[in-house]
Amino acid sequence: MPKWWGNFMTRLTAASKAFQKPDIITVPRDLGADWNQWDSRLLRYDIFWAFYENTAYDEMPARNWPESYKTKFGLDRYIRNIYNPSYRLGEFWKAHLWAGTLEDIPLTFPATVDDENLLSAIMQIWQWSNWQIKKDIVPLYGSVLGDVGILIVDDPQREKVFFDVINPA
């Protein structure tokens, strides 16, 4: 058996053990068991977005958890993602949840509502919001980060109401 084979199997075993840990998300900063702590949330959002961008193991000054993963679980320092389901899932939901143009969305109203005025008001809000573009960001954040917010903004100075997408981080 070649010498490199033993090194390869050791690294493979360490990698498989690392990703079978249920507490892998909260351990790097020892944030405790409280899933809803603000620091825990920010760490999760950072990790999830890094996996989406395929930069989970890249060392950056603002993050220290990639090095923690490598050290704690005995991973190779040159580890990279081979298969990235985070990116694929995010792009799938971005493309399919609210697919198409806003004009193609069938809107139906009760018989007592004036369809034309309400429809034109909805279209105006979508235009002010740039919703044709932003409607794809909502399912992306939701599927990758697990949370997303849509803020309804009432701007009395400009006399407009519009939607704004809130990044949960």
C-alpha cells in the first residue's frame, strides 16, 4: 500500500467525522446552546452565506470559524467544497418561487372591489419597490439563511409606499 494512501484515509476519516457533528454550527465561538442568541444567529448567517458563496473554508480577517473547523476536526488545511448544495438550493428557489414577470401574476379580487384601481395601485407599489428584481432576493435569503424580512416603507416626503428586502444578518 502506498504511503499517500494512509494520509488520504486519515484525512477522509477526519472530514467525515467533522460533518457528522450536530453542534458544528455553534461550537466554533462556544456560543452555548441558545439557538436564538443574536451572536448565534449572526454566526449561522455568516456560515450559511459562506457555504452559498463556496467560501466556507477560505480564511478572511472578519471570520475565525473556518480555522476553528479545520483545527478542531483535524481537516486538511487545503480543504475545499466539492459539491455545494447550498448554492444550488438558493438558486433553485430564487428561480422558481416567484418566477416570471410581475405582469404575468394572476391577481383576483372579490366582486365588491374595483379591480382596475387596485391593480394599478399594486403595480405602482411594485414599480416604486423595484420588485421585479427584489422579488428574487427574498427566496434566496430565505432558502440560504433561513430567515428573511420584507419591510413596508411609508415615505411621506416622496409620497410613496414601497417594499424593501431585509437581510437578516
